[in-house]
Amino acid sequence: MIDPSLIESLKSLVEPGKVLTDASSLEAYGKDWTKQFPPAPSAIVFPKTIEEVQAIVRWANAHQVALVPSGGRTGLSAAAVAANGEVVVSFDYMNRILDFNEFDRTVLCQAGVVTEQLQNFAEEKGLYYPVDFASAGSSQIGGNIGTNAGGIKVIRYGMTRNWVAGLKVVTGAGEILELNKDLVKNATGYDLRQLFIGAEGTLGFVVEASMRLERTPKNLTAMVLGTPDLEAIMPVLHAFQGRIDLTAFEFFSDKALAKVLARGDVPPAFETDCPYYALLEFEASSEAVTEAALELFEYCMEQGWVLDGVMSQSEQQLQNLWKLREYISETISHWTPYKNDISVTIAKVPAFLKEIDAIVGEQYPDFEIVWFGHIGDGNLHLNILKPDAMPKEEFFAKCATVNKWVFETVQKYNGSISAEHGVGMTKRDYLGYSRSAEEIAVMKAIKAVFDPKGIMNPGKIFA
Amino acid sequence: MIDPSLIESLKSLVEPGKVLTDASSLEAYGKDWTKQFPPAPSAIVFPKTIEEVQAIVRWANAHQVALVPSGGRTGLSAAAVAANGEVVVSFDYMNRILDFNEFDRTVLCQAGVVTEQLQNFAEEKGLYYPVDFASAGSSQIGGNIGTNAGGIKVIRYGMTRNWVAGLKVVTGAGEILELNKDLVKNATGYDLRQLFIGAEGTLGFVVEASMRLERTPKNLTAMVLGTPDLEAIMPVLHAFQGRIDLTAFEFFSDKALAKVLARGDVPPAFETDCPYYALLEFEASSEAVTEAALELFEYCMEQGWVLDGVMSQSEQQLQNLWKLREYISETISHWTPYKNDISVTIAKVPAFLKEIDAIVGEQYPDFEIVWFGHIGDGNLHLNILKPDAMPKEEFFAKCATVNKWVFETVQKYNGSISAEHGVGMTKRDYLGYSRSAEEIAVMKAIKAVFDPKGIMNPGKIFA
């Protein structure tokens, strides 16, 4: 905990009432969606302007106080957890959309703008902000940028990185940098904007971001296809991508589907039982696209890659097919699942998944493994359900061993130990499975350039 | 010039005959397409493997020898010019495509693979490499990455940056880094790959790159539309982008068109004279798209934004419409043009262009200004033609003054002094018009992280 007199000097930098130190605020603002590290911040500060953020960072430099950025607190890697007496800088009061440029299709957002707020703003303008995920109702743009948030439309639209036209940041040294100025083409040296995207607040704070919007997709249509095995999903993806621009290509296993269907509130896609299912989505912008999709479906059936399938004929059917995939996470939460968010290149998915299945199945035959994820971009969500009879402690102890196997397998397959959730504190000690010692040394040196006193979210990404 | 005994030790690092010091090789490999700085390298070395590149970099570190990377030597900013006794590292013998992954649609290229070689390889695989520009027949992938090459399809496909799935680099410190490993989703700390893209070889050498391919576009169709003024191009762009995914949106002035038509080998698009023309292209993947394009055309006519227009009905007509735009550069080269490659945000293009026109027109009323460029991404090519009667020296002296006005206007409009050609040596001294002193200081510190001895392409981007 920092000295109380410092808290007083911090208060002088912001509006009255914008520094909180009560227990419930410290608890609420000191954590994200992870539960591994108990929150223990010294204070929460709520700046309202860029100048106030800069003053806070300069104050932290002067007094060697660690700062933790805080957005919607929906992170899944404990990157926004203050567990060591840090001062939390919340962007809740920097939540305004400042400007809209219709020809560039850019929206200037303060860091605390909520994802859904941007999505709704885009809709009002007849446009579309395509980065979407479960926490869109509370996550903030600053946090999305800090973690380079992904989600369910990455195969078509890419990660948050693709939608950042420009950034205004306050570096760890307290300097304000305006990065890229919303230009599409700008070949004037290193693109520093890219460094701040995915940096989890370790280099500085994003205070404003100019986000690009896109044409609204037309007549989105989904197919669910059942495959005889996981390998068959690959040629199906390949065949569809060759003719149609997919907006999503998700997969889930029969076990995942069974859990969702057991709820009783979602109709099955079709009757045929299959070990794996692909959910793909595209814009049926004309009859020709729909016809192409049906031709591809028949072709995949003929090849034996698909056993059965269905295509949505209405908005309601589209929603129902998506529920088969989207309800998985919530449904299996009942079993206190061990979860891991990992990725490999797309072609390696079947072999990688089988290897993990085999290791876990051999060592812990009573564990039920539920796979689902964004197969179109190689991002797998591994979920191991706790056997009902097994005490939590025993389950988590065994999962610690699973962790090691998973990361060793990730390393063997040249994959990523964190596909889209970030490193934070939860995966900090495993970073070496995905990044070399030389890379980590370089990253630390780059951090020192922007944050010479090491006050920006210390202990996140690397120790 | 470096010591002759050093050249001998350099020779021991590569295959026999792979170090050249003869005058014609020094002349040929010491330069790019710019002519401002006379080439004066000490030697040219041709590595064939990553290990040889690493050995050369370590040798350069040991002996404090400056290295200049050399690809297709088609650069337009003198970033690949060796004017100060440097050793040129040519990637001409690292020109193989090493691997293809059909499900990830990635191609593993050595740095010296020529752009067109990659484009042709993609075509053989039924796929498409979408970054395309005039020098595709000689430019190399390593150089494309070093400059983050753009071109004519950026509005749809983005810059080279978007197509780099993974990089293998040798840093200035002589370390080999494997960056991103071809993953779509990888949230494990700073994306160092992004730093090397557009770094003009100042941080290290790209030795291998995994490049993504895309579905081949179908039935590309172009429209040329004449507008009553420059402002009208903006709502036209806006209207089309709202309904159709454009693959290109170019513009040119009546003066540019007149020069091309005067050649006599390209038919005019239509008879109506207009001050500005837009060339837009899209995939006419179905009747519905073509109908939408025609509806939009009629709507733009009704609004008074378009005076006349034409849509290609065949591949031949598509080619002919593109010639109106693509022949400009070659056609005006007859007038020894002063050229500048600049960008602003799209909405600012009309005001920015008019301001430059006014300044130049007022000060030098005998100068003819020819504008064209990629208006869909804010990238303008400013060309001032030398009056026939004016001696070259006088013209270039006056253009130096123009340079200053242009960059001051760029700064005022928050634009970029180099949209897609890079900084190199030609724009090094003007970098401050686009990047702040704080940004430049940070860039230099980042360079020092990767290249502590300052041997990688010194004097490029910044002094």
C-alpha cells in the first residue's frame, strides 16, 4: 500500500470525488473476470481528460507508484487486476464518442467507450463495427485495444488491430503521442500504434482511439454441417473459402452440442449424430451466393466430408443456429470447467486437438473434454469439465498438470498459449512456451523505452 | 570505404564468388530507382542461407561496418541506396518459395522472392496475392515488407502489412527471431512482427516471410465516372462503399487524362469533359451487384455528383479503362515531373489538394500540376511538370521551395509526407512534418534495442 499523503496529492490532480479508497470500490475496481488473484489496490482514480491522465502518470513517475489501467474489467488474463497495492486508473468517465467522419468512416472514441456503444453508434450511422464478443456490453475500447480483442468474426474482419485508425496514448514516461492520425497509408517510420495494440497497458495508456467502421453485412445466413471426424472440417473450410467470403467458421464437438441441447430451449440443427459440427456464416447478398453455398454443401456431402447439414432460411433460424455455438460457454460453466484459450495454424488443428485429447484421456480417463472455438482462425477453446464427484481442489490440482501438457503441446505445434485473452498474470509464467528468450528480452527493452520507471501495469505479460 | 582485409574476411562467410567489388556491380547494387544519391558501396554480398545472413550481421557488428539491404532495388525513397561505403546485402540468391499451406493459405517465401513470382504461385494454386503495383515484376517480398508496400488495391485488401502471417528476421544484434509463427490469433505480448514491417531495414533483415493468400476476385468490373468538381468525388465514394465492396477507387484530373489521351493508343471513356474522374472497380460476382452499381451510378447522376460515366462490359474494356489511370505516370515522365507521394484522411482530400494547387499556382503560374492517386485511401500523387522552356536546374530549384510548401500543408492537414514510398534518405530531413519529436526519439530508442551498434541501414528514416 502506498503512503496516505500520496493519495492526497493524487486527489489534487482530478475532480473532487474522483479518487476512491473505500473497500467496496477497491474490491470492484481491482479485478477483472478472473478470480485467481485477490484484488488489493491502494486507490482508484477516475480521470476525465487526457491532461488528467498525463498528470496521474507524471505523479506516478515522481513517486514510483505502479498504475493499473481499468476498462470494463471483463478481461480473462488478470491483466487489469491490481493485486499489489497499485493505483487503478479507471476510464469510466472518459466514455464519450467525440467525432464521426463519414467519408473515412472513422469514429473518435475516448478510451472508456463501451464496445456496444460503438456498435450502436455505427448502426445509427448505417454502418457496422465488426469486432464482437460475449462481453461487448461492458468491455471498453481501451481494453479491447490493450488486448487486441478478437471474437467471432475474425475470419472475415480480423482482430481489433485492423480497426484502429489512430491512437492517442500517454506513455509510461508521461508523454502524449498521437499515433498514425487516422491515415490509411503512412510510410513514415515505425508504426508505433501497433505496439500499443495488445500491450495490455504495459507501455502506456490508450486515451483516445479512432476506430474504423465498415459496410453493414447483408442477409447473414448460417449453415451448420455435421462431419464424420475433425479432419473433414479442413477440406470443408477450404472449399467454402474458395468461393464465398465467410463471416464466421466455428466448430464444436458432439459433447458440447449435447450439453446445449440438454437445456431444452434450443432446437437441434438436424437429427443425424456427428462427432463434430461446423457453423459457418456468410452474406447471402444475392441468389448466386446462396446457390453457391448449396452447391458447396452438396459437393462436401458427395466427398464424404459432411454427413448432414442445414441452412438458415430466416433471421430466427439464423439466431437458433448461432445459439448452438454461443450457449456452450454459459451451459458448461455449471461443471466448473478448466478453460484454456490457445491457437495453432489452421491446418494443424486436428492433429493438435487429438494429441491433447489423447494425453488428457490417458492420464485422466474420468475427465470430459469439451472442445469448441473459432476453427477458421485456429483458435480453440479447450474445456475440461469437473467430474461431479471430484472435489474442486483435487480437480484444480490435476488441471495444473494439464496446463503443462497443454502448453508443451502448444510449443511443439508452434502455437500460442493465448490466442485472444492475453497474457496478464494468468499466463505470465508460461510466456516462454510461445515466445523465445530473445523475444522476451527485446519486449522488456521496448517496455523500458516507453516506461523507464516500470510503473505501467508492472508484473503483467512478464515479471 | 572499408579496409580491404575486411572484404577478405567477409568472403569467408559466404560461397565463393558471392562477394562482388567490381565497379559495375557496385554501381548496379548500390542504388534503387531514385537518382538523388550517387551509389558508393564497398562491396556487395549475396548470402544464400539465414545462417550466412546472421554471420554477415555478426561480422558487421564486430567490425562496425554499415549494412544496406537490397531487394529488387525499385524503391522510391533511397532506402536501399548505399551512398557511404556500406556493404550491400543482396537477397537475390534467397529467392525460393519454401512451402505452401493450403488450409491456412500461407506461402513461405525467402526474402528475395519477387512479388510477381508470389502472384503467379498464388494463381497456380487457384488463389490470389492482392498487393500489386507497377514494380511487381522486380520488387522483392523483403523489400515490400521493409516499405509496407501499398499499391492500387489497398482500399479492399490493405497494405503489405495485412498479408504477413509470420516473419523470420535477423536483428541488428545478429539474433534470429521467429515472429508470430503464422498465427491468426496470438495475444502473447508485443507484436514485434509489426515493427519490422515498414522499418526499411533499420532494425534488422527480413530473411523469410510467410505471406497470406486470398480468394481470387471474380469478374472484376470498372467504372469511370466524370465529376463536376473534386468535392463531388467524396459522396460518390461514400454512396458506392455503402453498398458494394470496392477493390479500387482511383482518381485523376482532366490534365492527367489529356496527357494519356494525347498518346492516341487508349480510347476515351466517354465524350463529356469533366475536371475530375474517378475510376472504381468491384467484383461483379452476380447480376445483383451489377444492378446495384448501375443504380448507384444513376443516383449519383441525379444528385449532380456525376456528369457522365461508363462501366466495362468485357475484360478488354476493363483493361482500357485501367489504362487511363495506369498510363499517367509513364506518360508524364516526358516532362521531368517533380513528384510527391503524400496522404491525408479521405475527407480532407479536396481542401488539401486545392490549397496546394493555390499555393503553387500563385507562386509559379507557369507550372502545370497533374494530380492522380488512390483517393479511396487518401493517397495523392502530386506531379508538377517542367515547363518546356525552363532549364532543369531552375525547375529543380523552384521545386525545393514547393517541397517546403507541400510538407507544411501536409502538416497543417495532419497528413503523411510519405504515403507509401517510405522515408529512406529522400524524406529523412522532413520526418518532423509527420512525426513528433517525442515519436522520433522513441523510434531511435527502439532502433537501439534491435541494432545497438547502429549498423543496419544507418542514415535511413532518421539521421
